[in-house]
Amino acid sequence: MENIIEVKQLKKSFGKLQVLKEVNCSFGQGGIVGILGPNASGKTTLIKSILGMVIPDAGEVYFGGKPVARSFDYKKQIGYMPQIGRYPDNMKIGELFKMMKDLRNVHDNLDTDLISAYGLDAMYDKAMRTLSGGTRQKVSAALACLFNPKVLILDEPTAGLDPLAAEILKDKIHAEKAKGKLILITSHILTEVDELADDIMYLFEGNIKFHKPLSALKAEAGEQKLGKALTKILTQNV
Amino acid sequence: MFKIAKYIALDIIKSKVVMAYTLLLMAICISVFLTDADVTKGLVSITTIMLIIVPLVSVVYATTYYFNAAEFTELLVSQPISRKNILLGKYIGISSSILSAFLIGVGVPVLLFAFGSTGIILILTGSLLTLCFISLAFLASVAMRDKAKGIGLALMIWFYCSIIFDGLVLVFLYALSDYPLEKVLIAITAFNPIDLARILVLLQLDIAALMGYTGALFQDFFGSGFGIVFSFGLLMVWFVVPLIISLRVFRKKDL
């Protein structure tokens, strides 16, 4: 299958700190990839480079075979849910959704599942600054799915969500996968990744340690749970 | 680009700061015109006040707004919109609201009380000055990551233009007082948009005669058609060049 996202020899440093050191990876069409790694291992930087929010020092990111540097049209096909959703304070939820539709100029074929599942339509009049962290996350998730993108990039999607909301999101992720979408998830909650992911990519200090199917990983370690498998493999490698 | 501008302008109008700025300018202009029967004197007073307030408010407000809307920028960058359009949209949104505040606050009273070529030149220079300082504010904002540093730099720019620059010119004149510096001075004014604006307006007022030999020379140069075009052109440079540089910086900025 053709790869939809390809990252080639990506390097990025912030000051003296090398966050990404020659990262090479590719993601096919469809499936859920769990991107794991300790704090400050470069997960978010990798995601932001794919989105063109961080400009790499060297290397290229290709989306659908085309380099993303200096282009922006490819973002139509990506739904991004940031780690911490930050939105204009004075705007109301309803206005935010309306503005996004207006800016993208897309008004049909919208995916409003999450808006109704989270009851956001009942809160359209609430200003963004009054929202709790969890509600913001809900808004971010709903916004990421809104335009039916081919690729979903979720940066710690369930952090801050209550268990019920997290379940709704997980169901949504499964449903999107069934539609043949590619979904990248970073998370520190291994049980969640265990439930969702098909492939695991492990980043450590700016390098990819491994990128393989979850089942292969478990078989290699001889463990049933991702958490245990991961500990086993990582301690072996040291 | 214009959609972004529209949302920003709407947001600014809601915040009421621009409204207060409009009322302040209007109150100053109207009280100056009402207390002094001499329109020319009134225009001089307004110019003096305008040259302090307009750059200060433009540069500080634009920088503050830029940083307060950082979330909005982040949100936009993850959307299919080019960075150039994001920054230009922001520029148009912010500058159109501050500019309309100026046009309503100063433009309307001046046209009502002192309609004439001087009044129109005053409005034009004030508008250009607004645009210049918003450009400079954008430059300060994209150059700095941190809000406090950004606003600090913006204030430094204002200090340089309205206070430090004049001091430097005085030192320069004093040190080299043995040489004929009148023509050099004309060139030096190009380095400060506020001075350009001041000269442009004051030389329309026939009070240049009070400024001695240099004033006469300035009158000769800046009072001529060429001089007016020259100084308007330079103000345009002060408006366009910082904006282009900030576009370039913004294109390569990590968010």
C-alpha cells in the first residue's frame, strides 16, 4: 500500500537541544499508530513537523507523495487535536465551529458525531475562556473530526477527559479506523494504546527505537499486555 | 486572508479598547478646536499630540493583540491556510480597526473644523504613521517568542523614534556644529517615521519661517512637490519593509 505520510531524515533542534535526530518513518493508509515515548522524546515535535507548525532544520516530510514544506493544501486532509487546545478567549463554542467552517469554506458533509455525543451543541453560547480543560479537549476532538479528514492526528487525546468522554472518543476512533482512515495517537496511557493501536512507534531521545505491529511486539516479548511487553523489550535493549 | 481579518476586526471591536482610543482622540481634537479660534494653532497642537499618541497606541496595542491572539494563530496554522495569509489577515484586521479609530477620532473633527490641504495632509500622515507602527509592532512580535520581550521591544522602538532619535540628532549637530549640516539633516530625518510625519505637517503651516535657516532649507525641500512625494514615499517604506521582513520571519517560525 502506498504510504500517505513519509518522514525522511528529519532533524530539529531547539537551541542546543536536539529534539529529533534523523527520524525516518512512514505511515500507510488506514490503521491506528500509537506513538509512544517518554516525555521530551520528540513526539509532539514530530507531529508538529508533519503539520508544518514546526519547520525542520533538515529532512523532508511528504504527504501523499508531495513535500509539505511551503505548502498548506494538504492540511485539508488532516484533523489535528492538540495536546492543549487553545482557542480565542472571547469566542463562543458555536462561533468557533462556524468560523472554522467559514475559514475552510466547507459547509457540507460534516461529521458532527462528536458534537452531539458530547452535547456541545447545547453549549454553543459558552465563551471559550469559561470552559474547563476537559470541555476544551472535547471541542478539540470534535473540531479534529469535523471535516471528515483522511488522517487524524491526536496528541494525547484522552488526557483530561472523564472516563465516559474518553470512551466516546475511543469508540469514535474505532469507527474512523473502520472507514479506512489513518490515525496517529500519542499517549502515555498504555492500556488505551493497547486497546486502539495496530502499530506501535517508540521514540526515544529523538530517535525511533522501533516501529512495528502491536502483535509482533507482543509476540517478541512473549507478553499479553503492551505495558509489560514494552518494559521487557526496553530493558533488554539497554 | 480577508476572512481572518474580518474575525480579528470583530474581536477587536468587542474588546472596547479601540473604542476608548477613538473617543480619546476625538475628545482631544474637539477640545483643541473649541478652545482656540485659530485653526492653524489648533492643527499644530493636534499634530504634536498625534505624533506622541498615535505611534504609541498603534505599536503597543498591535503587539499586545498579536501575542494575545497567539492561540488563534496556532489554530490557524494547523488549518489549510498559508502562513502569508495568516499574517496578512492579522495585519489587515488589526490595522483596519486602529486606522478606523484614527480616522473617526482625528479625521472627522479635522475635516469639520479645519477642512483644507493641511488638514488632509495631517490625516494622511497620521494614517501612514499608524500603519508604519503596526508594521514595526509585527516585526517586534515575530522576532520575539515571549510576550513581555515583544512588548518591551515595541516600546523601545517607540522610545527610539520619539525621544532617543531627537537626542542623537542634537548630539550629532552639536559635535559637528562647525560644518554645514542642513542637507545631511534632511537625509537623517529619513531614519525616523515620526520626524518625517512632523516635518510633513508642520511645513504645510507656514511656520517654518520661525525655524531659522534650517527651517527655510527644509521648507525649500519638503515644501516642494518633490519633497512631499519623497517623505510620503519614505513613510510607505517604513510601512512596507517591516511588514515584508516579518512575513519572511513568520514563514520560518516554529509555533
